[in-house]
Amino acid sequence: MIARLTEGLDFHSQALVLRAERQRLIASNIANADTPGYQARDFDFASALRAATGSSGTGQGIARDVMTPGGRDAPALRYVVPNQTNLDSNTVDMDRERAAFSDSAVRYQATLQFINSSVRTTLEAMRSHTQG
């Protein structure tokens, strides 16, 4: 019974963890914008989410699919292709990083709202059943 209740939240919880990881990665790129030779990194969110949720649509667990200090697997990171070259070989484009950070923050907030709404709906369904 509990598995059915949490099944709906698994997708959003995995998305939330991946979005947080992407925020961390973008913040790292921004922090190293003036570091000579720094190569900006990112990952394909859609591919990472598909890998996290599995091809059958059931969750395989977040722990294996998100980079954590415990040595777990990480999303496939890739180097960002720069729009223009810099003399110091730094590939961070601050305009692109700011836009990506803003977009990611909005999507993170939306995912939190989806989780909050799902929990509220479940609690309301349980409350009306017991009060009826």
C-alpha cells in the first residue's frame, strides 16, 4: 500500500535531486568563470532522468544515478562547447550560465510545487475518507 502511495512521488523526487545536481554544476561553472583553462561542464537532464527512472518507468532509486560523495554513479557529464574562444581557454559563457541557472531554478521550484501538491492531494483524500 505504501509503495503505491510513494510511486507517484518517485519521478518527481528523482527529478528534484537531478535538478539540484545541475544547479550545483552550473554554480561551479559560474564560480570558475575567471579561472584560466577551466572547462565548463553540464549534463543532459532528460537523459539523466530517463536513466534514473529506468526504461520501464519504475524508479530504480536516486542513489545510483546522482553524484554523491559516497562514490555513487553520476549523470554523464559533458564539456560545454564554447560559442567563442577565450585567450585563457576558459569555456564559461556567463550569459549562458546565468540563463541556465535561472531556468534550472524555476524548474526546481516547479518540481517542489508538484511534490507539495501531490502530498496535499493524498492527505486530503485520506482525511475525507476517514471523516466520511
